[in-house]
Amino acid sequence: MTSAPIAGFDAFTELQFAIQLADLADTLTLPHYTNRSFSLDWKANRTEVTEADRDTETAIAREVVAQRPTHGFFGEEHGLTGDLASPWRWIIDPIDGTSNFVRGIPVWATLIALTHADHGAVVGVVSAPAMGRRWWAARGLGAFADGRRCRVSTVAALDEAQVCVTFAKGWDDLGLTQKLVELQQHAYRARGFGDFWQHMLVAEGAVDLAVDAVGLQPYDLAAVMVVVEEAGGTFTDRHGVRTFMSDNAISSNGLLHSHVKGLA
């Protein structure tokens, strides 16, 4: 990944298209959630899925193929489509937080990212209609929360920091759960917001450091990475690698990232 200029990339135009895709997603997901009009199924990995997930991804993919025929597409539910040879790829999670969605918890969102094979994630939109919230960013344009520019915090001491940790079996398997507990114990205050929201709170400066679960996929991370970084934050995996392709993720205001070195 590099911050060098990208030939043929119009950040504003692609961001506006991503926002249009988010508008489309909201028209499909929110009625299902509000009316509880969906049936629940289970994937092989024992995570929930509904027709709202599948139908929303299908609608977004159809629009991407129509409006960006030279781009590829990768979604959680249906995989790869579009121009698979293109360096440009849209990465979509139609409902991040389906377990919340099916239980009537409003913390879920559609995640929309545009990525480039050499430059990484360059556009990100996170739309959480049940919360009435939306975040967006594009390389060089900054990050915004509900239309207001957002920035990470300036908290530099762990004992003054708000820290969010998502515990999961993957951390147990790595033998690192106790280190996460100790991280929380040394923080000023510990929270557990989960999924996309913890990273958006880092971007807004409300949370200073967020440690996500182990077992993530690119569609969980690409969009949120753009927002965090454009807000001035740091986004890496537990080894300190700047990527959305790992199975784990840590975001921070940059000043506190050194406190997670023990998770490598």
C-alpha cells in the first residue's frame, strides 16, 4: 500500500458513488430490521445470515457492475463478481453485525469500500441506519461523521484512555486473552462496543484504542480502515502491519498503538 497518487482515481466521484450505494443499502436493510421481516439461516461457520444480507449485497453488486463495469466486486455473501482482472475492487459487507440485526440491536451497518491492488483501501462508507449514523472517507479528503469532519483523540496515556476490546475465542486460542484483560485494567475506562462501531468511535475521538476480534475478513475491515486513517488514526493488525487483509484489527489515535505490541 502507498499514498502515492493513483492514476485515473477521482476520490470525490468514487466517494459519491459509494454514498449512493449506501443509500440503496439503507432502503433495503432498514425496513427488514424495523418490521422484523426476515428469516434467519446459519452459515457453515455458525454465523447468522438473512435474506436482508443476501438481497442487499445482490443489489449493490448489480449497481457496481452496471456503473463501474471495469471494476471487480467482492461481497461477504456471494463472493467475487464483475471484472476479476481489474486492480479496482469494491469490497462489501451488506450487514456487519447480523447477530445484532436479528436480535433487534441497532448496532449494525453496511460497509462499502473501494480498494486498489497496489494502493489498498481508498474509499470507505459505513452506514448504520438503525442508529441514524453514517461515516465516510476517501484518500486525501478526510473523514466525516454525519457530515461533520472527525478526528481521532489526542490522549497519549493509557491510564487516561477509553479502550474497547472485543473478546473472542480466537484470542483464547492465541493465548492472549489475559493480555487483553490487563490492557483494560490499565486503561482509564474499558468498553465493549464491537464490530464496526468501535473503530468509528476511534475515528470520532470518543474511544482512543480499539482491539477487534480474531477471525475477521477483508469485508469487515476495508471500509473502516479508510475512515480511521483519514481521521488521523492508525489501523493495523496485531503484528503492527497496516492492512485490511488480516484476520484481526486494531485501531487507535496513533499515540496509544504501542500498548498493543504485546499482542503480536
